[in-house]
Amino acid sequence: MTAAAGIPARFLATVGGYAGFTWDCAAATLRHGLRTDATLREAYVIGVRSLPVLVTMAVFVGTNLSIQGHAAFRTLGAHSLVGMFVALAGVREVCPLLAGTMVAAKTGTEICAQLAVMRTKEQIDALEVMAVNPYAELIAPRLLGIVLVMPALTVLTLAAAIASATAVAVWQLDVNPGEFRDYVFDNIRLADVGIAVLKGVLFGAVIATVSGFFGLTSERGPEGVGRATNRAIVAICVVCVMLNYLVTAVAYR
């Protein structure tokens, strides 16, 4: 009973600590300036490492969207509407979430583990002793790098999913290619792509700050690194799903 009663207090403490951490990151970035070289390096590394896995996942997600959409609309005698299903479900919801969760799994865990190991080895303490701000040195370049590269990763995810969905619909499900193309592009607005990119940017900011927070506040030792990484990825996924709902509710109400 006592342990259960302490859960709300620990949750509020974590939320408060994360809010303070985010504020400190923003203040450090403004105070110490933007490290362009480190930011571009992080953006390149994140994009190159995430792109192959992300495109592979997007291809198979697109194929599944075609198959599921075709199966649903075939019972209504409207299998040609599969293009509309791919456009609405893929562009508005599935692909931005896919980009966010895959980058979280690949990059977020890496950031958290790196920072937790640095904390265990007292390297972060050494930075503070040398009057180097760890937020400006370790968090800001990763945060800005992810935010910079997430729009491109999101758009590439959309393109890969639509391309694979088109291939399956036309060559496997015998959907008329012209009808499929028309239904896809008639139901994708430029605003939909913009909202998907906005979601990607928000997910990127969440990935960097949450993984950085749990990494810098982890317990020392191998067990602490493992727990911090686990908590980070769970928190990132939960927050990204909640953000996705909020953005969708505001944009498509």
C-alpha cells in the first residue's frame, strides 16, 4: 500500500525534474550559443544510422496498409478506395508515428545509454569541474540534430510507404494504377504533409530531451544504465502517442 501510494509522488517528481531539465537545456543553448559543427554532425549520424531501418519498416508498413485496406473495402465492393485508405491512415497517422518510434528505438536508446555510461564513469562531473556546461555540450547538439533531421526522415517514410503500397495494390491486388494514384493524391493535402512533419519535429524534441533527462539522472553502474534506457524508451513512446493524439485532435477537429 505504501509503495503504491508513492507512485503519484514519484511521477510528479519525474515530470517536474523533466520540466526543469528542459528549461536548463534551453537556457544553456541560449547562453552558450549554437554549436553548428556538433549539431550538423549529430544530424548526419542520426539520419544515416536511422534511414535504412526506417525505410525498411516503412516499406512493409505500406504493403500492410494496402492489403488491409483492400480487404476492408472489398467487402463493400469498393476495393479501388484502398488508395484513399493508404493516404489517410499512412500520411496522417501511421508514418509519423513510425518515424518517431523507430528513431526513439535507434537513437533515443543510444543517447540515453551514452549519457548514463558517462555519468557512471564520472565524465559529466569532470565536465562540470572544467566549467563546461553538460547541457550545452551534450544535450543541445543532439536535440537540434534530431529536430533538424526528423522532417526529412518523416517525408522519406511517407514516400517509401506510399511507393510500396502502390506496388502491392497494383501488382498483387490488381487495383487499377490510375484509380489508386488518383485516390492517393486527391486525399493528401499539403497541409497533411506539413502536419506529419510537425509531428516528426515534436517527436524528435521528445526523443532527445527524454533520453537526455533519463541518461543524465540515471543511477550509477550497469543496472542503472539499463533501467534508465528502459524508462526512457517507455516514456518516449507514451509521450509521442499522446502528442500524436493532441496534434491530430487540434488539426483535424
